[in-house]
Amino acid sequence: MPDVRLASPQGRWILLTTVLGSSMALLDSTVVNVALPRIGRDLDADMAALQWTVNAYMVTLAGLILLGGALGDRFGRRKVFVVGVVWFAVSSLLCGIAPNEQVLIVARALQGVGGALLTPGSLALIQASFHPDDRGRAVGLWSGFGGIGAAVGPFVGGWLVDGPGWRWVFLLNVPLALLCVPVALRHVPESGDQRAHGRFDVLGAVLGAVALALVTYALIEAGEGGAVAAVSAVAGVAAAVAFVVVERRRAEPMMPPDIFASRQFTAVNLVTLCVYAALGGFFFLAALQLQVVVGYSALAAGTALLPTTVLMLLLSARSGELADRIGPRVPLTVGPLLCAAGMLLMLRVGPGASYPADVLPALVVLGLGMVTLVAPLTATVLGSVDVARAGLASGINNAAARAAGLVAVAALPLLAGMGEEAYRTLGAFDAAFGKAMGWCAGALVVGALVAVAVVRRPPAGCKRPECLRHGGVAAPPLEGEPVRKRLP
């Protein structure tokens, strides 16, 4: 049984290690969007290249995050976590010195592989190391510090872009890794899962990532038309079908199809797809809108987006407590509708927009919607399956959210009629942004309708989320499997 106490020196070192590791991934998910206009200008990149700068990372992260957790269980969570941190830092260095958009996109894909290795490991190390009496508080501290990192990310990113330059958005990860790795090797105990055996579902992971990549490519290139986009779309669908077939036939699949036998689990993941598609598209385009159309600097744009994360940090725990009392159906219905209202309020954000009168009200309403739905969504996912599969359920839900976000980033410019040079033209981008907000609001309304029609209260005594204060906006908090007593 894990026996490290939080008040001990080793306990504090473990907490520092996991906070540093998770902060690298959280910072990356929040700061890159702010840097996109400057990246586009410096590398003479078109809109498609900016989409790939975001999506290359998301493709590999979403496709491999479940495999990353399984590798940690088998080969040691500390070992895989450290490999992930080093991988993430090296690929971040490649991003920072990229001479052109092609190298940057490849480096971003490699960065996603590192993220898939370190992201599940941060929480798993806490659960496997701390004494059960201290684990809840340790997770709360990790979650809170990680949320603070996510909150300051856009501010730090904007300051770096306006100051030393956008390359430092990526180079910042290198000193964090240089601090994190030695501490992990010296102070974090190794742990694993003695039940982990059999073959890894590498084929399933590869097929999932390939399907996402091909569908994303088809959507980004569809605006230009041509046979390449059509062939990519067909190949992407074929890869997705192959993924489902492989998962059905594997003895130990990465994503067991029978977990979707739970109607509640399936419904909540449909809500997740709708919500995080809208949020992923919003945060990608909002940072561009504030800079291209309203005329903000990168620092001002990053700071302007802070209210959503701050509200999540302050109020998510209370929202989770309320959902425990009244059930998830109302929060998962009202939350998306509030988010939709916030995005429709963003239609007022155009040339000459006032931050107090136009931008802030939209972000406050959006933030309140996120507060209302994120904690109940995670709790309902965990409560819709057997407690032994809680970690798997959370991983699938997290991967679904990231996949929804990357598809939205690929599809929204196409749906909104955003051309390759749109982000360089104020009027064209403003018009397309308005259409995109309509699509995002529509997706959120669909999510609310699914929730009100299908979601019900989980049974009493089901597993509850521990990461209530997690401030990330790219995906729901990732919850690990319950730690079991180790055999002597």
C-alpha cells in the first residue's frame, strides 16, 4: 500500500514533480492559440498551417493518451512519466527552433506523443504514492496548482509573444523539464500495476491516430477541393471502421466496445463531443479574433481570456457539490446552454469592441457555463461504469474531448467560409468568426438536448471526481484508476 505522507519532504517533492509535469502540457494547451497570429506572420503561414499547428499536437495526444496510461501501468509510471517529460521537452525545443511551418507541424506532432506519455502519469503517480488518508488532499493540491498554471498560461504566452518572441512559448518547457526530471528520479517511488499483462493494443492506437489525422487533413484541405481531400476522407473513415473492428476482436483492447453498453456512458460522451468541439473551436478562433479584428496585442488577448479559467478554479468544486445533490441532468443541460449564450454574445466582439461592455460579459457567461457542466460531466462518466473501470472511462472521455476539439479546429474554418488568408484580413475574418460562433452554439444546444433526453442520476455510492479545480479548457479532468492494495 502506498505510504508517503503529504507533510513529509518526499511528499512535497512528489507533488512538485507532478505539478511541473502536468503544467507543461496545460501551459501548451493554453498559450499556443495566443501565439498563432505571430507564428503565421513570421513563418508566412496560411490558415491551414495555423490549424495544423494546433491539430498536429492534438492528433497524437488524443490518439495515444490511453496507450500512454497502459505503458505506465506495465513498465512503471515514474519511468514512463520521465520519458514523456524528456520527449515533450525535446520536441518543444524543436518547435522553438523550427525554421518553417513544416518543421513546426512535425515537431508539434512529436510533442503530442510526449503529452500522451506524461499526462496520465501525473495523477497516477499521486494515487500510487500517497497514503490513502492524504491522497484526496494531494490530488486537490495538484489539481489546484495545475489550474493556476492553466490560468496564467495565456498571460505568460502573450507576454512571451510580445516580448522575446513566439518561439519562447515552446522553449519555456525546456527549463521546466530540467527541473522536473531530476526531482522525479530522486524522490518519486516507482509504481506499476501487477495485473497489467498481455499485449499492448498498439494497432488500435495507431489506427485511431491515423483516422483522426486523415479526417482532419480532409477537412482542412476540403476548402481547396480536389481528389486528395476526398481520398483522405474515405481513407479516414476506413481507418475508423478498421479501428472499431480491431477493438472488437482484441482480447485486451485499448477501448473496449462493451463499455459503451452503458447508455449513460454513451450519452455523456456524446455531450462531451458536442461541448468540447464548441470549446475547442472557440478558443482557437477567439484568440485570433481579439488580435486580428479587435486589435489586441498577444498579451492583451491572453489576459482577456482569463475569466473563464478563473471562474472554473473558483467555482467548480461548488458546482460539483450542487450536482451531487440535484443530479447531473440539470447541470449538463443548463451548462451547454449558458456556453452557447456566451458564444452568441461574442458576436458583439468586432472592430472597436469594448472589453467591459462586449468581451467580458461573453466570457463570464461562457465561464459560468463551463463551471456548471465540467465537474458534473466528469462525475457522471465515472458513475456510469463499474468502479474498476473508472480510469478507463475517464481516459476515453478525455480522448473524446480532445478528438472533438481537433475536428472542430479543422472543420470550423471550412463551415464558416474562412479562406487561406482570412486571418490577415479584418473584415473577412470577422464575418467568418460570426458564422463559426453560430456553429459552436448549435453544437452546444445539441449537447444540451442529448443531456436532457438521456442523462440520469448515477447510482448512490459511485466514484466521484477528485480533480474538481482543474483549470484546463481543452478536455475534462483526467481521473486515474483507484489504487488497489499491492500484493506482498
